[in-house]
Amino acid sequence: MTQSVSDAEFYKWRCLVALAHADGKVTEEERSLLQNRFAQVPFTPVQLEVLEDDTKEPHDAALMFSKIEDEQHRVDLVHLAHLLFWADGEFHESEKKLFELLKRHAKDGYDAGNLTDIKGKKDRLTGKPKNRSLVGAFFEKLLRRT
């Protein structure tokens, strides 16, 4: 029987691909790094197709991150993100901010299914209560293009 990648681990890789879009483009160096890593992992053909599609079109990194339930996979993601962010020889400001937040949240141990600890706080611009997930807020700030 062929070993396959768990859903949680697959989301780690999907999140990494989503992070490749953080600076607004996926360079050849980043694409090459991703392809080399993918070749070392026992993905199913369907999983490989999804990853290839993710490389072409950015997806919600917050959603992918929220599905990485295993702390070790989140820690692995931090390491892989560091390699990815440096793959093109440039560590863009948006990537630096994203990397710091990833490091901070990799081991915080929150329940990915119940990320509502920001409820009740008010948005300083609108005065309306915030009602968004921790991970959503985390990536919302980082993935904003400046």
C-alpha cells in the first residue's frame, strides 16, 4: 500500500503555496523550490493537481493555516516559508511580516476550529464590533498588498 499525505499535512503544503503569493508573484525560483519539495512527498495525483492549481491562482492562506491542526506541521510550515521567502534572493517586507506572524502563531496551540477570541473588540476605524477569527485577522493584516 502506498503511503499518502494526511489532510492536515496537505493543508500545510497548500498554505505554503498560498504564501508564495504573498509578495504578489510566484517567481521561477519559488516555483522550483515548491516543485522540488513536492517531488519528495507522497502526494496523490489529485493532491498534486490541486497544488499545481494553487500555484497558478492564489488561495486563502488563512483558511489553509486554520486547517493545520498539528503543531509540528505548523512549525514545519515556518521553516518551509523561510526557505520559500528567500528562494528568489529577496525577503520582501510583506514576507518578513508574514514570517514573523507565522513564527509567533506556529506554537500557540489554539483550537483551529474555534478561533473567535477577537469577538467583542471594536474596530478603531468603524467602531463596529470585530467578529473574525484569529487566523483570519492574522492573515488579513499580512496579505494586504502595500
